[in-house]
Amino acid sequence: MLGEVVAFLVESVGGMGYAGIFLLMTLESSFFPFPSEVVMIPAGYLASKGEMHLGLVIISGIAGSVAGALVNYYLARKVGRAFLLRFGKYMLIHERTIFKMEGFFKTHDV
């Protein structure tokens, strides 16, 4: 059973290529919970077998991670505070907590 899962992951990552690594790592670094191990370990295995270039695997993974982080950053800049003020109570983040956090960061010049 485990061997089948591993074979599926290796085949999937190999079939998607470097663009697939980039996209899956973008997902991993954004708000979608997707583990990078599912992508990078099979890609590393394929690189060790000579089926993918190790440098391009690393660059694709890093670029995807940075792209996902940038997506999060720009989403937070655009809708973060308003979203938390409106829906934070459903995530146990109260309005007074948000104001307290903002005060902390203003006080500590961060």
C-alpha cells in the first residue's frame, strides 16, 4: 500500500515537471495546507535518478515558495485587517486583541 502511494507521488511530480513543482510549492506556501514533502522528496528522488535536473528542482521549489509567501503578503495587505475585524471572532480573535496587537507593534516600532 505505501509503495503504491510513493509510486503515485513520484509519477505525479515527474509528470507535472518543474511547473508542477512551482505550482504545488506555491500552494504549500500560501494559505492552502499542502505539505512540501509531498512535492520535494519525489522531485529529489527523480533528480537523483537523472530524470530531473537538481538545480531546476531547487529553483522551482524556492520560486514557488516565495510566490506563495507573496500571495499571502499581498492578501494580508489588501484585506487582512478588515477581514480580521469582521470574521476574527469566529477564529477566537476578538477586536480588542487586534487593537492590542496594533498598539504593541506601534510601541515597539516594528
